Amino acid sequence: ALRSEYFDDSDGVRTGVRGGLGVGSVDLWELTLTNEFKVYKDLITRLEYRHDHASDAVFSAGSSVDNTQDTLSAEVIYPF
């Protein structure tokens, strides 16, 4: 599956960061790619990669901030 989202944080209310030069909005978007595998009967695994991007530095990167962030996650699901 492939999905994307866009968010406009007007006046930096949710990110705590105001747009360029302290005015305006911060634009954020993400792109996620998910691959699902049925391993055995009801056992499902998922591998997911997500890339986040913002018009200003809003993501924590150690002791600094950056305008991009990448996430890799794995899930194991056994419905009963």
C-alpha cells in the first residue's frame, strides 16, 4: 500500500514552529509504503517505511532539528 498526507500548520500552533522568518505556516507532508506478508494461515507481518518532510525544521534529530524524518517499522499480527 502507498499513502500520502499533507498538513498546513497555520501559525505553528501544532508544531510549535512558525513558518519562514517567524511568520506564516509550516507545510508538512508524508509518504508511507507498506508491504504485507501472510507467513502462515492467520499470521500476518508488515514492513513499513515512512518519509516525513516539512517546510521548516520541526523534527528532533539528536541535539538539533531537521526538516526531514525517516521511520522504518515492522508488525506481527495474529488475529484470533
